[in-house]
Amino acid sequence: MAGHSKWANIQHRKGRQDEKRGKVWTRIIREIMVAARSGGADVSANPRLRLAIDKAKAANMPADNIKRNIDKATGNLEGVTYEEIRYEGYGIGGAAVIVDTMTDNRVRTVAEVRHAFSKYGGNMGTEGSVSFQFKHCGQMILAPGTAEDRVMEVALEAGADDVVADEDGAIEVLTSPAEFEKVRNALDAAGLKPDVAEVTFRPENHIELTGDDAVRMQKLLDALEDLDDVQDVFHNAAL
């Protein structure tokens, strides 16, 4: 199955994360704390916490930092309590945008998200206004040049829903959120390491934006991602 090209967008996103390593750590720490608080500190019984710890290790976060924030979340150390809030809205050309946040002050967060939307040409929507345009799923993306037949064999046998060959040569493996970890482990065991591995909101369709519209949309996305309380931004714009 052929898919939309996304490799350049992935590299752009990773480059931005590298530029702001401190902010990446902050986001991961919040994810660790929320995961530990909601599912407990036992990593073997908490898939969300395992994924957050994997992200922390990939970002070279020291083990002491990881443990300290798990302890804060589970009450062994005093710490801030974060809540998860999702906002939905529209970007340039009607592109759909989902903004996931973790915050200790929801009044501040909603004001900042609304301001970013309005300043850069978007509009805040109501709950459910755009989320129906996305599929909540596990997503692993392997670099162009990876053996597609081998990926398909390993992934489908492990329980993946689909394997998509993108037009730029990247290979995308899609799973249900529940099967994500099993499939990722199978790929790793086969020596097929994804460049991206996450549970995400994948757009069902894309809106093509070019020229000034693409530039304006990127400014909106950058403004949202730069907000301290924002964890993830999902959208269906093809820039």
C-alpha cells in the first residue's frame, strides 16, 4: 500500500527536537510522571511508563532523573501534579490540528494555546471537532532503503495492522495501541530499528499546502510546539 511522503517532515521534527534538547527532557519528564501516577511505578505492568522511559533513554536522560520523577509521581517525593488536556482546532486551509498538553494550570494553558492559534491564522475548535479525522494507533517508521518484504513479514506476524510503503521510500508500520509494544519488540529483535516509534494520532487524509500557506502553517505548528505545556502536536497538513 502506498502512503504519503513524510520522511522530510520527520527529519525536520527531529532536528527541531535536537535544537531544544532541554525542552524535550521537560516533556518526557511530564510524560513519565503522568504515566507513573496513572498506572503505577511497576514498569512491567505499565506500558505507557515503559514507552516514556524508552523516550527518556533515547534522549540521553540520566537514570537518576528518571527514577526521581517516578518517585515524585507515586508520592515517594514531593512534586507537581500535572493533568492532561487535549485541544482541537484548525490551521491554514482548514488543516486539522490536535494539541496534547500536560499542565499544572489549565487557565494558563488554554489561553496560550488559543493565542497561538489566533496569532498565526488558525482557530480553536471544540472537543471532537477534528479528532474524527485521525486514527489513534501505534506507528513505526523505518528509513528509506529498509527491506520492505522483511519488515512486512516480521510486523504482520507480530500483529501489525498494516505496512505502508511511502512514496519517498520510508516504510510505515501501523498497529493498534495495544499491539504497539509487541510489534516494536519484534522489529527490534529482527534488527529492524524504526527511526520513529510512538503511539500517535495519524491523519486519515492530508491537506496539501504549498507556498505562503505552507509557511504560515509551519509558523503555527512551531508556535504551538514552543509552548511549555504542549507535549505533542498532530496535524493533517502535507507541507
